[in-house]
Amino acid sequence: MLKVGLTGGIGSGKSTVSRLLSAYPGVALVDADLIAREVVEPGTPGLAAVVEEFGPAVLRPDGTLDRDAVGALVFSDETRRKALSAILHPLIGDLSAQRWAEAEAAGARVLLHDVPLLVEAHLEGMYDEVVVVDVPVEVQVQRLVELRGMAEADAQARLAAQADRTTRLASATRVLDNSGTVEQLSTQVRALAGDLGLT
């Protein structure tokens, strides 16, 4: 099973690439963002640990985690961000490994692991290919402001909390440029699928 790590900064369009590539037969998608949500669902040890660390104000009235409230706490405070990572990363890693094993047992030809913080967590060595979705920083900020409704300062804080563009690109075995149209990105994904033996 070929292991492909997919990453990109916030607002780069990584989720679009993930959706396009995972549609090919033989691809098993393991999405770290979805797993990060699973490990803090109500009743999980992960949620209990986050509440113990950050207090009950990070819960919504229905008992689910208020990700915006957590984000407001951690993206402006390095110490608190590290505390959150120390809780979540082992849980995400364990569940991701379980999903990898399930994909292999099911006969997947390509494991696509969508990991926003692949570079930050120094996970490059786990993959046969590291695909980076790349856009200029100003495009990331514009998309976060226009498409996600973030204040520009919040967008800049999110970007500052991630690896810089140069560091991320240095980890890549393949770069997809998403500064153009969706059609242009789709063409690059089709070429990548061909190189991975999916077409």
C-alpha cells in the first residue's frame, strides 16, 4: 500500500485536493481533521482532558466542544497551544494508526492521509510521497477573510501558528499549485493520480 501524506496551510485548498483524489478507486482516505473531531466527541477521554485543561467555557450548551472558543484561546498563546497538542496528538495518532491498519486490511492500493500539521509534527518520514498544496500567503489570508469570515488579524494568527511556506515546500515530493482555478487544480490532481497508478 502506497502511503501518501497530503498537507497544506490553512486556506490552501487541501480539502478540495483530498476530495478529488479520494474519489479514485483504490484510495483510502484518513482525514486527521475528522479524527481530531472524533477524539473530542461527548463522552470521550479527549474531551474530558480538554475541559480539565481549559475549563467548561470551551463547551457548548449541548456538551460538544466549541472549537472556535478553543481556537481563540490557543492561537494567540503558544503555551496553551502546546498544551492542547499534548492532549490531542497522541489520541489522533492512535486512531489514525487504527484507520491505516483497517485500510490495509481492506486492500487499499493508496492510503491518502490528509494531515494539516504534517510538517509541524515532523511526520514526513512516514510516507512514500508528501503532497503539498501551495498558495501564496496573501491568497490564504484573502480566502480566510472572504470565505470563512475571519478577521484579518485572526487569519494572520492562524498562519503564524503553522509552518511557513518555505518549510512546507521543502518537505514536498510533489507540489500542487492552487493559486489558479479549480479546473487548473483538478488537472494537477489527475496527473498526480496517474503518477500514483490510480488511472
